[in-house]
Amino acid sequence: MSRFEDIIALGLRLGVSLSILFILIGLLLLYAYTPSGIDFSNFTTRSISVMGILYGLPRFDGMSFILLGIVVLIATPVFRVLLSVFHFAEEKDWLYVAITLIVLIDLLIALLVIPHLVAG
């Protein structure tokens, strides 16, 4: 395996592992602080706020940990595409740099712009 493939594999494993860890910690915190049971009927990812997550983490808010796990899981393939841009640029493969940048822009629009248009 090439050095790039090793970095990609490590990044993907790390992203998925961190995501699982955060989600499990969040579930444990939810169950620890809600002994009567958790009401998932009002659970939504519609308004995930980075500031809300960062505010909830030091307070050991289980939902903040779960949402952080979801954000990390979503960011993992985006990180892979971003690394690919640098890899192709290093190889001076400008066609693949352009194609990968288009994919990256599409991903970022889908993640950051479209949800605000739909929710609005």
C-alpha cells in the first residue's frame, strides 16, 4: 500500500472509531441521567449547531455527544475527499484535482447550504 492509502485508511478508521465512541458515550450519559427512559420521539438532527454541541459537551449532555458523533461520521468522507485533492495536486494530476474539487464543493453545498434552504 502507498503512503497516501495508509493515511486515508487511518483517517477513515479513526473517524468511524471516534464517531462510535462519541455516540456510545452519549447513549451512556442519556441512560445515566434519564433512568425512567429516554424519549426519542423529539430527537432531531435538523438543527445541529456546532455552538450547541460545544456548549453541551462540558456539561456532559448525552445528546451533544451523540450529535458530535454524527458530525464526525459525516465529516470523515469529506476529509477523505479533501486529502485526495492534496494527493492529486502533489502528483500534478490536474484533471483529478479539478474533479475532486468539484466533488468536494458538491459535498459542502449538500452539507452546509441545502439544509438551510430546505429548513427555511
